Amino acid sequence: RWEEERYPEGIKWKFLEHKGPVFAPPYEPLPENVKFYYDGKVMKLSTKAEEVATFFAKMLDHEYTTKEIFRKNFFKDWRKEMTSEEKSTITNLSKCDFTHMSQYFKAQTEARKQMSKEEKQKIKEDNERLLKEYGYCVMDNHKERIANFKIEPPGLFRGRGNHPKMGMLKRRIMPEDIIINCSKDSKIPSPPPGHKWKEVRHDNKVTWLVSWTENIQGSIKYIMLNPSSRIKGEKDWQKYETARRLKKCVDKIRNQYREDWKSKEMKVRQRAVALYFIDKLALRAGNEKEEGETADTVGCCSLRVEHIKLHPELDGQEYVVEFDFLGKDSIRYYNKVPVEKRVFKNLQLFMENKQPEDDLFDRLNTSILNKHLQDLMEGLTAKVFRTYNASITLQQQLKELTNPDDNIPAKILSYNRANRAVAILCNHQRAPPKTFEKSMMNLQSKIDAKKEQLADARRELKSAKADAKVRRDEKSKKTVESKKKAVQRIEEQLMKLEVQATDREENKQIALGTSKLNYLDPRISVAWCKKWGIPIEKIYNKTQREKFAWAIDMAEEDYEF
DNA sequence: GGAACGGACTCAGAAACCTACTT
DNA sequence: AAAGTAGGTTTCTGAGTCCGTTC
């Protein structure tokens, strides 16, 4: 039971043994008959140049490949892989014809789909073997699942949003790039034959097993454990405990920042207004980013003047702030929020004599803000507000929306609605599924069919009743009963379908997964299930139940966040 | 102090994959 | 009964937060 184990400060484990990473399969050159054309003429590429060309060919249908920056970055990196002859011939990407290669890959995909059962079974078994050998490690006394034991294969970098580095070549990771972390007394994983690890270290103050430096941003990538592991679960639990501590002092903090709106110091005022946004709107902290290295996105502290508009009055409301900016993953945040007069006046002050591209909070950054929060409560940082507000919203919404008389599907709809309220708060959006319209129509026709079926069943019941009135025998009574049951059953089915339709419609552009997995104290959901007799499987699938195992056996129906 | 940087960890949506149901 | 589809699940890897160190 991991909940009971304790480690000295900063120590993450005592024993760690694993098999090291699985490398991407080596490049397989294209068959002779698959051609690349330059300027209308067949051209045989060197293996290295060909490999990079296939990365582009595989993405040909994606709109990425039409973007100027993507093409420019790709072409620059591709040329680095070319022989000098290739370099002198291939000077213009627009003259490159990858369509034959692209068709070949499509055919391959198709062929994979068409494989016989036996072939598919064999692949499945191979994967299982790989998972069994490399997918687990031993950390202290537990065998634990590893999250990502496969090294990322080479390919073209695809950032999110308008990323300046899109299209750049993500190089192949070799054993010589890899740092292994494990305990001294474990069996140290061996590198592939003929290769060496970059380094083997024994650092039990960190949780990762393998790391390497990626070539696009120069950042470090890690292999770590699965969410079901002790080390992740314990951390997750701690996160929610910190948020619960915030619950106890949030009123005090709110009073404090409201006072600070009046401060003589500009820095304090900015801090207080920013904190108000973080608290009220669940904005992210907003670290500074290096210009030109990433997409231009912001969070609270990095908001610029151009990201907000002030409306002294809008649609009958006073002091409205209109937010419009790109947040994490270049997801747009758009919101019109009535705020307190003091906040509004402060914002006007902060914006005075500034250009649109100037920082709104020019005296503030996340480090200043977090230092202040640390003084208000131990372990408090900006992101704790997101966790706190998400979880408390779920709890509140569940209380408000759950109708004790509802059946299980209707209660689950209520749960999803509560979940949705949180996703909206946290601005968790998704692109509407490509098949959305169609699937909605299918569902509607199912509903129509069910309605007809219900009408039929009701007619039959009516005539059975009439019949029974005349005959007054046991047999016709029984018929009435069974027809009644049929009507009830169909009504229930119809209701289920309608609930499904509502749920899906409301969920069109909302992503529930992120909040469910990362922001909602799972004990709230577990308690709710227990209270209303909802099977936990209706709320959490298998993976989620594994991740939240700690909460499932911890929480009783009276759990309060 | 505070900026710059490296490092380690959480959180993010898209895409690939799988499976159960239809046709 | 094979093939096609829809929708849920898993994988993938990029994008944040936050902390410690150094100058």
C-alpha cells in the first residue's frame, strides 16, 4: 500500500530497475518502383534524403504541408540530409513531387487493414511481448507500468497553432543520446549491440527512468511511469490535498486581494487584479516565453493590452472586460466578463499610455505572483486555483443538478453536465468531431424510429385494454400487462436516446477528458457514485479506474472536497 | 534582488487504434 | 458473414507550470 510508505525529503525511490527504452524501428528504404519526381523527372534519392522525404510524403494530405513556414523549415532541414549532388539539383520544394510516395503509403495502410486475422493476431502478440518486456519496471517493491517506453520516432515537428518551428526535422534518437537512470544495485539495461548509452546515473531524487535532449527546442524528454503507479498517484493525491487546504483559506485570500486593489503600490495592484482573474476565471499563470521559439500564446501574467477590451457598459451590464487571446496549445479564450468597478478602474490605469503589444501587468510575472502566494499558504501556486475551482465547481454542480428521482442514465447526464461546467470554466475545447453532423442525424433518426415504435406499442396496449374489458378473462389481462411492460420499456429506451442526444449536442466543442483526468478530485466522483448507487464503471473506464484506484478505495459517500 | 537558464514534472488535444454493432 | 462504421480508448508528444541554480 503506497499510501503508507514514507520517504525522506526529496527521495523518490530506493530501488529502480528497468530494461531501458525501445528504439524506433530503423528506416526501410522504399521499393524500387516507388518514384520521387523532381521537376517532372524521376530522381533516385540517397537513403537519408529519401527517409526525410517520406516524412513529408506521409503528411501530404495534411494542411500543414501547405503552410509557408512549414515548407520553409522542412526544406531547409531536408537539404541538410542531402548529398551534394542532390543539394545542387533540388533547389525548389514546389518542383518536388511526392504523390507517388504518398500513394504508396496509403496503399500500405490499406493493406494493413486488409490483413488476415492471423497476421493481425501475430502483430498483437508481438506488441504484447514488447510491452511485457519493456513496459514495466520495478520501483521499490512494486512492479509498475511505464507510460511511454517507446522512443519517439524521427519525423517532422508539428507544433500547435502558429509555431515558428513547424516542419523542422526531428532527428532519430540513438542510444548514444540516452541517459539511463536506475539504482546502483539493479540490473543495468544494456544498450543495443554495438552501441553505448550516453550516461548511466543513479539519481533517486527524480522519478524518470530514461531521458534525452530533443533537437527542436533543446528540451529534455523523459520516460516516466504510468498514472496508475504509486509515484504518480501519491503526487496526484497531494495535489488535491493542497487544493483542499486552499479551500480553507480562500475567503481570507479573496478579502486580501480585494484590499490590494486599493494599494498605493502599482505592483501590488497588478498582482491583486491578476490573482482575481486566476481565481475567478481559472486562467493559467502565464510564464514568459522566448519570442520566436514558440507559438505566441499567453496566460494571465503575460496578457498584453491587445488581449482585453474594456466596456464601461455592454448589453445592459456594467464594467465588462472582453478577453480574446490564445492560451495553451493556441486554444482561443474568448469571454465577456462583468467585473467589479475597482478592477475595471485598475485595468484602465494599467492600460494608460501603452501600446497594444505591451504587457498588461508590466510589474508582474509568475515568479513574483507565486512568491506572494507562497506567503499566503504553504505550497500555494497559481495552478492550485485551477484545481480548487474545478473541483469545488464539480461538487457544487453535482449537488445542484442531481435529481434523486432520476434513473441512472439521467443521473449520468447530470454528472456529465457538472463535468461540462468545469470544462467550460477551464476552457477545455476540442475541434468538433468531423463526423458530428452525421452522427447527430443518425441519432435523430433512431429517436424518430423509437417514437414510432412507442406509438405502435401504445396503440396495441389500448386495443388490448379494450379487448380485456370485453372478454374479462385471465389471458387478455395478461396480454394487457405484457403490453404495458413493452410500452414502459420503449419509453425508457426513448428517454435514453434523447438524453444521449442532448449530451452529445452540448458536448460538441467541449473536451471533458482533461478536467476529468487532471482537475477533478476523483473522490468527489467516487462519493457521488456511492451515494446514488451509480456503478463506478459508468463514470470511469478501466484506465481511469486504475489511475484513481487510490480514490476509489479511500472515498466514502459522505466525502467532502 | 532578479534575470537567465536548465530541469522535472503536469496538463493538453489530435490522431491512431480497437471493438462492438450494422448492414 | 464479410465489410463498413461509430464511438470509445489509448497513444502520442507538444505545451505549460514551477523550482533550483548561477551570475
